[in-house]
Amino acid sequence: MKKRKKNSFPVKPALLLGAAALLLLSSTVGSTRAALTYYSDNYAAQIEMSSIGVALLENKAEVSGQNYGDNATTTGTLLKNMLSDGEKFTPGKPYDEALSVRNTGDIDTFVRVIITKSWQDAKGKDTTLAPSLIDFNILENTGWVVDDSTDYSDERIVLYYTQALAPGEETEALSDTIRIEPEIAQSVTVGEDGKYEYVYNGYSFHLEAEVDAVQMHNAEDAIKSAWGVDVTVSDDGRAITLN
Amino acid sequence: MKNSRIGKTALIAAAVTLTASLSVGSALAYFTTYCTAEGAYTMNMGFPDTDLEEHVDEEGKHIWIENTGEYEAFVRVKVFAPENLNVSFNPSNGWEYHMDDDYWYYSPVLQADGKTTELLVSYTFPVDEAPNDEIDTRPDEFNIVVIYESVPVLYNENGDADMMLSWSNVAAIESSGTATDDETENPDDTDTAEQEGE
């Protein structure tokens, strides 16, 4: 008797597992069948796929964007219109650089922007010039919060928009101007002809902006998954705070 | 014994597969997107070029300064005259006198191709100390020398064109030791020039 028991197949668990698998499969099959029988030509014509889309605006004009709905991606150039025609660059002078974000998809989203500032010399190499000499003026009380949890250098700023963006909605501008600190004009050499020349002529300052968007639904997990950041979502689900 | 173990293993594997298949869907369900843009500007800074325009008549010496270069400028003027000559100034809008350095500053930004308002330097001839004798001690000729200087415009942290910041930057350049001694004494960047009048 004992020997027979040891060799016997575990019938009960197998039956239970089999039943569970059958139930699981049948539930899936059932819904598939239901869906298949429910679809009709008319209904299929009304289906609208949810799509997520985002665009970066510079001084209210769209510069770059990506929308999975119409599968469109545009990548533009910042600072292109910084100077008006014939205008010369002046150290210390603030130039309009209002960056904002628009939801171009058809679902609600949360967005963040990563700003990167850097210098290059005339040969295109990174320089020892401090990124802090590029004064990208971030506005306060606009709904944008700077992530100061990590010790970012002056080179990189991460900003989160705390309100959800409805389709077509725009954020407030996170910045208003960009200017180069006038101390850059203090570095001067004297040429052979006895005339002064600026040391940093030919150097260029770079500004880069990356906009990330993630669905508003289930935002806490979605943001953690997409951006690796812990946030707390308000009761109505339309606002976040950084933890 | 062997059959039982294989059976159990198979059951566990089946259970794990079933469970895993249930959780695949949710991990793929987040909608995300992004876009990027970048831009750069290569600095092309320069120093202004200015020119003095003057006209002498019975009222005195009329002075204007014109920005003939491509860059915005601040300008200032200093006037030298013989001690026994009574000189007075009649400034138009924009000119202001700074007693500490004896310069007349033009406070508005002088745009490229722009021109200052007029600064009139009036003078009265010295009085003949002994008018009854036949010798006139007054000089036959005298000079009124005008030195004018210009400097590139700098903007302060409020975004305003800052006249004194711009002029102090000249001092900063000079004191930094970047320039040679000769240039320090007669800085080219301030576009010094002289005009003489009679």
C-alpha cells in the first residue's frame, strides 16, 4: 500500500491546476469571442486609438515634437531667432527664451523638461568655461518645480510640471530669458595692431532641451517606470509632488 | 517516485508560466513619449567705432558723437581749455556731468548709426587786465580740446543697459593686467580721439 501511494501521481493538485488553467483560458477565450462578436464594421470605423504626443515651444512657436497618433516627429533648433536682423550679440543682455510644452496627443499627460547648458570653443571642443555663465532664467510660481533632490551641476536642470496636461493644453513658460554673464567681456587681449579683442569671440554656448511625457493614468507607477522618480499623486490624479 | 517528481515539476512550471503570462500585459501598458531640441550661438562680440562731429561758431563749440560701427556704445566727453578761459556747458537731453572724473557722459545707449544730442561748449574771452594800455595781454589763439571715448554696452542682471557697469568694465580690463602698459595709459578700446578747435 505504502509503495503504491509514493508512486502515485498527485491527482488532486493536478486536477485543481487543470481546472484553474481551463477556467483562465476559458475566461480569455470568452472575452475574445465576445469582442469578436461585438465588433462590427460600423463599430470598427469609430475606433480611435489613444495616442500620446508632446511638443516643445520656444517663445510660443513649436520647435520639436513627437506624436504617435499621426506618427510625426519633428526636431527643430533652439536660439535660431535669438537676435533680430542685424542685431549684434551683447554680453549681459537678456534675450527672449521662453520654453513651454504642449500636449499634442489625445490623452492626459504629465511632462518634465531636462535643460542642458554647455560651452564649446572655436574648434568645437568643450571648454573650461563655466556653464553658470549661461544664465537661463527659470521663472517661479509657474507650476514647474526644479528637481533639487540630486546634486545636479550647473550644466543640467530637470524641471517637472506639477499639473496634468489635457490634450491640446500648454504649460506655462518655465523660463523667460537667456543671457551670458557680462564678466565674459572682461577677458580681452591686445592684438598686434594694438586693438583689443575679446578672448571668447568664436566660442559658442549651447542649449539643449529634452521633453518627456508620460500618461496621467496610474501616474505614480508610470512615472516611476518611465523616469525612475518617486512622486505622490493628488486625490484627483491631476497633480504630482516630488517625493 | 521518478514519475511523481517529473509530474510535480511540470505542474510547478505550468503554474509559473500561467502566472507570468498574466502579468506581461500591464508592464507594457504605459504611454510615454519625448522630443528634443538644441541650439547654439557663436559669440561675435566687438568694440564700437565712433566719430566726433563738431561745429564752431560765435556760440561756442557744438559737439555730437556718432556711432559709425556695428555695436551699441556708451560715450563720454572731456573738455580741456586754458585756465583763463571761462568755459560753460549747455547740454541737451542725455548728457550728464560727473564731477568725480570731470567727464560728460551721454546716458542713453548709442545705437549703431545713432548720434548723440548736442553738447554745446561756450566760452568767453579773457578780460584784458589793463584795457587802457596799448598792450593786450590776451592770447591771440587758444585751443579747446575735446576727448571723447566710447565703450561697448553691457547689461546688468536686471537686463538693463548699465552705463556705469560698462565703463567700470574698462577699468576692470585695465586693472586685470591683460593689456600692456602702453595701452593701459591710452586704452584703444575706449576709442580715444582728440579734436582741437580755435
